[in-house]
Amino acid sequence: MARHCTVKIFVLLSLFNLSFLVSTNNIEDKAGQFFNSGHTNNWAVLVCTSRFWFNYRHVANTLSVYRSVKRLGIPDSRIVLMLADDMACNHRNPKPATVFSHKNMELNVYGDDVEVDYRGYEVTVENFLRVLTGRLPASTPRSKRLLSDDRSNILIYLTGHGGNGFLKFQDSEEISNVELADAFEQMWQKRRYNELLFIIDTCQGASMYERFYSPNLMALASSQVGEDSLSHQPDLAIGVHLMDRYTFYLLEFLEDIHPSSTTNMNQLFKVCPKSQCVSTPGHRTDLFLRDPGRVLITDFFGSVRKVEITMETINLSSPMEPLPERILSEDRQRETQYYVDQLPVSGIIHQVNTRTHARTRTHARTRTHARTRTRTRTHTHPPPHCSGTRSYYKVHQLRHSADSDLHTSPLSFSLEKFFHLRTFLKSPTLALVLKQQKEPH
Amino acid sequence: MGLLSDPNRRRALIGMLTRLNAPICMICYMAGVAWFMGLAFEPFTLRTYMSENAMGSTMVEERFPAGERALATGREFAAHKKKTGGMPVDWLVRTMQARGLEVYTQRFSRKLPFPDEDKERYMVKGTNVYGILRAPRAPRTEALVLSAPCSPGNENNQAVGLLLGLAQYFRSQIYWAKDIIFLVNEHDLIGMQAWLEGYHHTNTTGMDWSPLQGRGGSIQAALSLELSSDVVTSLDLVLEGLNGQLPNLDLANLFYAFCQKIGVLCTTQGKLPRNDWDTTSGYSHAVQTMMLMVLKQASSRPWGDHGLFLRYHIEAASIKGVNSFRQYKTDATTVGRLLEGMYRKLNNLLERLHQSYFFYLMPSLTRFVSIGYYMPAFGLLALILLLRALDLWVQLSSPPTRTTEDGVEVVPASPGVLSILTPLVISHLTGVALYTLPVLSQELAVEHFPVSETEAVVLTAIAIYTAGLALPHNTHRLLAGEGTEQGWKVLKLVAVLYLAVLLGCTALINFSLGFILALTLVPLAAFITPHVPKTLSAVVMVILSPGLTLLFAVFFFQELQETPVTLQEGWMLYLSVISQGILDHALYGSLLYPLAALLVYPCWLLFWNILFWK
């Protein structure tokens, strides 16, 4: 018996080796994709802004997205869930402790374990903006904070009743599209995100993202300006609509996603065509630097760790350039002075466009360095399939401009270098790479 | 406002208004009447729609299965009612307890001011039984009421049976967010009045009742069920409550929506909605429906047991089962499912019904006219009064100077206060007599004349009313001597403005009453002077007086209900309507009788006074 087992294991192992040998050929390509997205952690802010039993569907919308992101690996500690009402415990719910997304009761999106961070009257415009911008009272527990950094990809999902340019919060106040755009700009300036995916399911949803001006934002909405988003799944037993059309099909789409899916954003844009939604879903990608076709769904909806186990030694031939110690120590002394210019309000108001571009460049530059350096460690030459893509081309261009900056303002450049190094060292991706590099040796 | 502040233009405007006064008044009157008749014309009305978000649609699964069992319970109730010869209190308490309700009773007694011959009651004693179904998972802050009357004879047994059947079914559901109170009230509105006063800790009519032992939350909505047959052909919705109050239109919309969904024929004023508005018969059908509503509303009495809820701002309606000769019958299960659906939707309410209209007229169950559309009809009539007042004011402010034989211009002396005040006071005293004497003097009348108490009250009222015609004219001469030309003009100015304010206020509270009064009193107020032919004018005035308006309204109402009556029957009906009006005032606080006796009648007397001015 034991022998039989050994044989089996042996066969399995040899099979494994075989497949590994096949895959080694393109291992370097994979390593290229490995650093495709510059993020190291994922966050989600999911908000349902309406209360009352007849808005059951909005709670179900939010919970269905919550279910998806949780299933794809974002832990509760990195999800800020805001629900304005508790439908599972509503007196009128004929099926207590459940929230269904489907009228044949297939899917209970309330699940077994829901951690609501902001509930009931806590769901206000003020709290929402404070969560986004991180300006919460010191007493706020960590679970109620968005503790993201400039390596974070954030998913923001909103649903509720809205109109042209606003979203109602609990029938008492509303957030305008300008306020929302400014909040994202603040987040950008406070380096609270790397990339941000904004999804809104409300009437005239497209009006909510039309004022965005901060970089690295991708936005989706369930309907165009002048259109109503419609509900779906009327359920006679529960007596309300269970979900809104857009989120219903979004959930259907997300249910097929698993952590290793290579589905990209272009497929997400095709969710719920007008024939299903009745409204016309919209999206906006002009602020986003990468090609949506190269952005994985799991870059936002999941928390996919960049881990690939390889037995192969990857030759990262050019080691990281050590920064001159002298500059580093100098920078450390001047570090506090840099943050004085953190929120130049007049700059936002008067030179929105120029600033936006400038910032985009700076940030891109930041990442460029991190990435190119990683690349140079990974490959001696940039892989050809990468250099052809738009994003890589952009990166190169920006890099040149960054180099030209070197001569004009050496101080800012060195500071930037310092920050790159810091983020670089902090980034778990790098740590893992380093670790992997060590292990085979 | 330049038009009025510029003296020349103002003079021109006023000149035009006074010169063209009579034609403008005629046009206004005709336009007002035409506008009102246009309200029943379908293109001018709006289709009813549900405004309340929380109720939304009829998206509910009605699963009430036990119509037959409910009817059996109804028969059991009938048997016990017959055995006890009244409300079978013990049986009801036991039955409700068996269905898992918290059951309480309330005793009440009431002595009527005079015997009610229609319903044969004088000293009323009774018991209300109600059971509360507590919302299983919600705080006890809100409640809904379903009531059925325990009527004498074989009436409404099925209603009680269905109520108990629904109680049993509702008890097994877990989605109730409001307490549901199942109430069986005795002596129809008197029991309802006692229960509502007990529930709200008020006592407006000096009634005796025992305090309620158990209460639910604040009542959000109530339905009163009247069902006297095992199957029905249609359900009639009754909305008109005390003093012409109506429930929020959404309640009617909800009822209609479920009728549509479940496929039950539904009517209001006993009339089905029709689609052929472009034909004469279709239009006259709509006019009839609307006129019935106007007349019922103007009567200021509750037209179902729901009528008293409205006083407490509880949206309520009565649903009456009608069993006519139509082929298509609806069984009790279906009626139960309709009620289940309605309660399920009312259960979803988050606030009181307030999104839709409170002031409306319904030319059919599917169409409504809101206050914004019907008020201009009244406004056009009221405008006549203001124009007449303006005319009189202009005449008074520039008195025509008479040149005497000596060539000395004599400005007629302005009339003394007394000459105006005297007719005002005397006509109002007549009104007070009309209001108080009939009830106070009933014993005296019964002693001296061979009549019953009820007849005594009604006939005294008519006698005082008629006596008023003889009494007050020329009263001003008692104190002020000869009446002057200026005198009657001032009196008429006062009377016209008085009438305008009176009708305006009435129409705001009860449009139908205000409009009917305006229709009769405004032309009379417009043309009466001492110089018109006396006899003819007197006849016209009597015909247009409030008392005869009521008589015509009784005949007209019977005609509209397609139960025409002979003169004799009509007269008997008229007497009973008067006695009911006085009783409604004494029992429930209906305002029509005091309004007519203390304000409208004296106002009419003022014009009568002007006609006979000397």
C-alpha cells in the first residue's frame, strides 16, 4: 500500500516538473507582468446611502459588491462598508437575517459574516468625505478608517438615489459631483491612492464622475445624464425590488471572477448593455494612465498578492543603484519642509488643468523609477512586448523628462529619489522578490 | 401696482368695474358654473397614481386562503349575536383570544338629545371588542386598524367573520412592523366615537365610556369593512368623513391598485369607472359620480364607520361589499386577499400618508380633480361678491348729492351704527334661537302637540326658520327711524363682505358645501336691493334660502342615486335629514348644523332685510 502511494507521488512530482519545464520558457515574460500594476495593497469603500425598507435594493447592491471583494481577497480590515439601513433585521423582512440579491433566493448576499463600519445615521456626507480624505477624529478605530497609501488601489462603490450632479444621503443631504471630485483630488495630494476605481449605481450616475480631474481615476456609472437607473428582481414574497439592474449584472459578472482571472477592465465596461440595463452604463478612462485592457479586474476587486513560486533562478543582473548616503541623510533633515506644499488650494482653484498634468507627471515619475529599477533588476533589457505598449512608452517619455528635471532642480529630484527608495523598500512586492531571490541561492 | 397707485388709472379702472359690474358678475357666475361642470370632463382631470414611495406598487404576494372558514366564523357570530340579542361579547373575546390576539373590551353609554327614529335608539349602551396583534419584531409605536361593525339584524356578519379570519392569518405572519388592531364596534358610529375617544384620551362630546385597557401605537391608517353577503359583485369605496374630510388620496389609489391586480370590480359612489368620456352618457356618468361625492361631502356627515378616524388625522376609508345582479361574483377569499395586500402595503409605510392630495373630488375611481383645479370654480363665484362690494363702496364714498328746491346741496347723512347693528344682532339672535330652541323645547312641544320628540325637534326648527322670515325685516326702524338709501347700502356692503368671508372659509374646509352655498346665495346677494319687485324677489329668495337648498339637495341626491322619491317621501326624507343633521352635531360634532343656523341663515336674513328695507 505504502509503495503504491510512493509511486503515485513520484508520478505527480514528475508531472509537476514537466509542466514547470514547459513554463520556464516564458517565465521572464511573466516577471514582466508581475509588476504591471504599481499597487501593493487593495482597499474598498462601499456605500449605500439610502435607508428605508423600500430601498432594500440599495443595501443589496452594496452587500453584493462587498461579497465579491471579500471573496476575491480583500479582508474586512481593508473594507469600509457604509450601510444606511439594516435590511436583514428590518421588521418587514419576511426572511430575517438575510438580504437576497435574486428572486429565486439563490444568493444571500448578507452572508455569514458582515462587518458594517458605518451604519444608520453614521452614513453622512461628512463621514464619507472624512473617510476618503483621512481627516477622522483621533479616536476613530482603525476598522473605520481608510488607511491607504500611495501604493493602494481603491475601489469606491456608491449606490442610492441621485440626480444630475448629486447623490442623496439618507433623504437629508447630498454630495455633489464637485465635492466628490475635490475629495479625490485631496486624496491624490495626500498620496492616499495609487489608482482608484469609482463605480456608482444611481440615476444619472454619469454626472457624478464628469467633474473628476485627479489622475489615475477610472469611473463607471449605471446610467447617463438624463437617464434613470432602474431596479430589477421584483420579489412578491419580500415585497420589494431586490436589486438594481446595473449591480445585478455586475454581480453576475463578478461571480465568475476568481483571484487568478485575467479578465480586464474592458470586459467590465461591457457589463449590463442597454438591452439589459434599460439605462446606458457609462465609463471614463481619460484620467487613467494605463490601458484598461491591461488592467485586471482583480487589481481593484481583489487583493491578489504578487507571489509566484519559481524554482528557476531569475537573473536580476543589475542590482539596485545604491543612492549616495550623503544625499539621503540630507533629505532626512529637510523632510518636514517638503510637506508644506501638500495642499495648495489656490493651485487647485486657479490652475486645475496645469496642476493636474504636473501632478500626473510627478506621480508617474515616481512610479517610473520604482518600476524601471525593478525591471532593470529583472531583465537587462526591457522585454520587447512591454516596450510596445502605450503605458511603457509613456513611462519612458516621462523618465526622460524626469532626467531633464534633474538639472533644473536637483533638490526636488533627490527628494523624489528618496521617496522612491522609501516606498520601494516598504513595498511588499519588492520584499517578496528579494526573498525569492534569496531562497534559491 | 402702478395701475392702482396712479389716481387717474385707478379711477378709470374703478369706473370700468362699476360701469360693467353687472355683466362681469354674470360672466363670472356662468364661468364658475361652467368650470365646475368641466371638472367631470375627463381631459381636464388627472389619472390617479400612487405617490407614496414606501407603498410603491402592488408588489406583494397575497396568500390569504381561508375565505370559507371566515364565512363559517361569520355564521357562528350571527348565531351568537341572535342568541344574546346584541353584541356577543364573550364569544368574541374567546374567539379573538383563540386566534392569539390581546383582547380588550370597552363599555360605553350615551343618551341622545332626542330619539333617533331612523336607527331606533335613544339610550345607547354597548361594548366594543378589540384585539391587538402585536408586531412580532417591531416596537409598539405604530398601528393599523381593521374594523367591522356589529350591526343589528343580519347585517355585516360576513364582515366580522372575514375580520376574524384575517386576524388568524395575520397572526401567523412575521413581517408586521405595526400593531394591527381588529375592532368590532357596536352601534356603528357611536361605538366608534367611544373607542376613538378612549384611544386618544379625549372627550369632545361628553360621552360615557370606560377607559381602554390596552393600546397599540399611533394609528396610521384604518379600514372599515362592511360585508353582508357571502359573495360580492363589486366593492364600493367610501371616503367622505365627518365635516367633509377626506383621507389621503393614496388610500384610494392603493385600493384601486389592488382591485386592478386581483381583478375585483371596484366603484366609488356605487359607480364603475367608464372609459367613454367622449360620449354624452360617459360624461353624464362622470358628472353624476362627482355630484354624488359633492353632495355627500357637503352633508358633512360620516358616510361610513371610518368617518370619525379622519378627525384624528388617521387616513381611513370604508369598503362596502355590494351584491347586485351581475354575473361575475367575487368570493370572500378574494376580498380577504385584497385586504391582505392593502395591509401589507400599509405595513410598509414609514410616515403617515401625506404624499398625495387631501383635497380632491373624484369623477370616477380612476380620475381625480385636485384642489388647484376646483378652487377656481368657487373663486369665480366669490369674485362676484367682491365686485359687488367694490361697487357699493364706490357708491358710498361718492354719494350722489341731491339739490333741494332751495338750491342747497344736501349730502345725505351717513347712516348710524345702530341702523346697521340692529338687523345684524337680530338676525343672529334668530340664528341662536334656531340653533338652541329645537332641542331645548322638545318636551314643551311634545306636551302641546301630538308629535313624537323627533318630529317635535324638526318641526320646531322649521317653525323658527319660517318665523325668522317674518321677524327681522325693518328691524332697524325700531331704533334708527326711517331707513335711508345710504343705510341699506352700508348694510348690504356689510352683508356681502360677511357672506364672502363666510363662504371663503367654508370652501376652504369643505369645498362642496362652500360651492353649493355660493351657487345659491351669491346671485341672491348680487341682485337684492329694496328697489327690485318685492313679491317676485321674495319668492326667489325663499327658493334660494339654505333650508330649501337642502330640500332640493335631498331630491337631487335621490335622483342621482337612481332611487327617485315622490314628494311625500321626499318631504319625510327631508325631515329625517334635518333630525340626522342635529344628531350628528350633538353626537359627533358635525359642524353643518351650527354653521347653517348660526352663520348662513343670519346672513341670508340680512339680505331678506335689505329686500324689505323702508
